[in-house]
Amino acid sequence: KATYEGLASVAHHLRGTVGRALRLRAAPEIEFKIDESIAHAARIESLLAQVRNETEAAAAADAEKSDDNAPEADNPAGETDSPSGDHDR
């Protein structure tokens, strides 16, 4: 805030200096505005990171559910140890 006010107070002097340096008949008026694009970009980056984290957490939860429902490694076909099966051949 103080920087903005300081720049605004010297804008008239800068206008004359720039006009003379560029040899202009009429120098444009100099106006300083606060640049909020960095804060805006940081907010967007924060939101994207949040979505990314939520997506990764959901994918991890889905993978964990899949692992819980998967057949055991010793029995990849998901066969049961049923005594009525024809596995005795």
C-alpha cells in the first residue's frame, strides 16, 4: 500500500522525465495499478493442487477397494476349495 502511494506521488515527475528522455511533445499520463494477477494465479494453483490431491486420494481408495476384492495370490483363478470339485484327477 505504501509503495503504491509512493509511486502515485511521483507519477507526475516520472511523466516529465519519460517525456524528455523519449523526446515526446506530449508524454502520456502515468497511472500505477495494483497487479493482482500473481495472487489470482496462486489461488488457481492452490485450487488445482486441491483437486489433484482429492483425485489421487480417490484413486488410491479405489485401488485399495480393488485389492480387497481381488482373489488371493495363491488362488489366482478365484477357485474355492470345494470337496465336490473334479480336482482329484
